[in-house]
Amino acid sequence: MLNLTKSAEAFAEAKTLMPGGVNSPVRSYASVDSNPPFIARAEGAKIYDIDGNEYIDYVGSWGPMVVGHAHPQVVKALQEAAARGTSYGAPTLIESELAKLVMKVYPSIETIRMVNSGTEATMSALRLARGYTGREKIVKFIGCYHGHSDSLLVNAGSGMATFGVPSSPGVTKGTAADTISIPYNDLEAFSEVMERCGEEIAAVIVEPVAGNMGLVLPRQGYLRKLREITEKHGTLLIFDEVMCGFRASLGGAQAAYGITPDLTCLGKIIGGGLPVAAYGGRRDIMQKVSPAGPVYQAGTLSGNPLAMTAGLETLRIITAEPEDGKADYSRELTIKTKKLLLGWQEKAKNAGVAIQAHQAGSMFGIFFNEHEVWDYEDSASSDQEAFKVWFQAMLEQGIYLAPSQFETLFLSGAHTDEDIERTIEAAEKAFGIVHNLSA
Ligand SMILES: *Cc1c(COP(=O)(O)O)cnc(C)c1O
């Protein structure tokens, strides 16, 4: 039995200090009816709590830790950067270095602006789209999460899905009315909206590989149609690749599916575990951003040298030329992820537990569902009780997963074949427990 005595005490105190005891909702474990381990440190693929338990980590800080925790190259660069001062609020060379590297991997980004969180990136991209087109409405998809800015907190995924909140109190009716939300992967619903009011719609924002309703992949040809139809109506297409960027493939979903969006939002990995995100895209659109243009957006800590350093070192590692005969970094990750997921599928099948297993590069996840999962409604029809039991059984065996079926899991370069074997063995036992529950 996992001993979490110290974590439980720490959580009790934290609840007197922060809403729900946390600084971001899903961390609270409220969705799995238990208390979260309090983390003391992490290294490579492992994370350690204050009770002394060790886990193999598939949360990876919800995506950023693609090279593993405390990677020596990143740590060294950060130590050196910290010694040069942590913030100047003035231009630095490293901002341009990171910009150039990102643009090399994302050719659709001709001009980029660094910000501090994915929320800021999507919020700013929307403001820009509205400023550029002179239109006010936006389209988003149910179950896609784009951070917590007002316009985007309508039928959102992630914590909103986990806690069953359709639309947040505090978002004005006017703001919500400008956001049209329709099911993901439903071309008919999309075409209908665009036919009806395409000329009023500034932007369509989408997670091209959706990771905040669990991992849901776009249907064949879906993204291409979004591109064609938005173009026809002069509506901007925004790819929110905050999660799937550098994961679905190195060049994100846009490279994997061969689509060029007008604007792209990046986050998570781009900061290598420090708070960085960015938005960018077509130069003519980005030239509307202040001070080049009139659409205002700013940030005291934007382009912060420590954060830029963590992002740059992380991207250097994952974009490095592979040694002779080896696959590149993201290809390796994809292969390892596939191995893990195939193992889980086999163990589930042996245990007689129906799951849907999804993968996009180094993102993966399962649904306890007999039916295919293509949108939020499908995802929400999955067996939440089975998930809770599975989650707990995995945690007990030292496997640290996201505490919600509406989240995605991530592999890092630090996960070894042995880690994967252990995780598959743990899954065998956990699926057995899930099976006994329903038997
Ligand atoms: C995590 C996420 C965001 C929000 O990023 P924060 O840094 O948490 O504000 C936005 N969009 C997507 C697709 C995300 O996964």
C-alpha cells in the first residue's frame, strides 16, 4: 500500500492556503477521489514525492518535459544563465536564437512573439485575428482546451471537462455569444456554421490533434477541409499546438498532416519546463502586433532569459542530428510510445477489458470504451469508474499517470526500455483489477 501520509498532511495545509489546495485544478486529484502526492524532486523519467515514493512519470509536467526531468544539458545552461541575471526586460540574443530554431521547424511561422503561457498565446492570437479581420466571432470545438481566457472558456476540455463545467461563471454573456462551439471532427456542423456566418468569423481555433478530451485524433481529411473552408471565407485558421507541437511530430500536427495554418500557438515544450509560450505565423498578420502594428500585447517577463534558455536547450536536444544509423529524437519517441501502447492493448485484451488506445508521436492515451472515440461526446461516454480504479492501481505500482481520462500522457527521451516493460507489467495487474470490478 502506497504511503502518502506526509503528502496528505501537506495537502490539508495547502487547502487552507490555495483554492482546493492547488494552483491548477487537475492537480488536486479530486477527479479520482484521492489526495495528490506532493513532489519533492524529479530526474529523468522518475518523479519522487515527499513520502519517499518513486514513480515512472508519464505526466511530464503535462507535456513540457520531453527530454526528461533535470536533463544535465538544460540544468547546466540554466545555472549559467541564472548567474548572468534572471531578467532584464530588454532584448537579448537568446530570444532571436530560440525564434530562429522554432521557425526552422515550423516554416508556417514567419514572425513570432514569445509570451509566458499557452493561455496568453491563444488569447493574443485571437485578439490579433479579430484585429486583422475586423470580425468578432470565433469558432472553437467542444472538448478542445485553449487555456483560460474568457473567449475560450466555453465547452472547453482539460479541467473543465474533468470537473464537468460547461462554461465558466465570470465569462460575460456577450463574450460567450461571440464564441461558437461545435463538435470536433464533425465537418457537416462546421460547413453549416461557415455557410451561415463565415463572413463574421475572425478565426477558427483548433487543437489539430486534440489532447484535452483525452487524446482524440483528427479524422482523415478533416484538417484539410478546415483549411479549405476557412480560406474561402477569409477566416483565419489558428492551430493551437501548445500540446501537440514537437510531439505529434517534431514539426507538430501541421507537419504530420501537411497543413499550413495562418497562425500557430506553441507552449509547453517550447519552454522546456519554464513558463514560455509563443504565437506566430504569416508575416502580414503578425505585423499588426504592437509595436509594428496597432494590436496591443506585451509582457514584463516575456522572452525572459532563463525561460528562453530552458526552451532553447530542450529544442537543441530534440532537433539534434541523430548519430549514424539512429532514428531522430522524435522518431525514437514515437517508436517507444508505440511499444508501450501495444503492450497495454495486449494486456487489456487478455484481461477482457475494452479500451480504445490512441497515439500521436509521443502523446498517448486510452479510453475505457467499447466504441471508437472521435469527439468529446464519445470521450465522455467512457467508463469513468474503470478509469479511477485503473489510475489508482497504476499509482500503487509506481506509475504516475494524469488523474483524468480527459488528459493525455507523454513519453520522454529519458524513459528506458526497462521503464516501459515495468509499465506494461503494472498495466497487466491494473487491467486485471478493472476486470474483476466489472465481473
Ligand atoms: C496546456 C494548453 C493550453 C494552455 O497553456 P497554459 O500554459 O496552461 O496556459 C492551451 N492550449 C492547449 C492545446 C493546451 O494543451
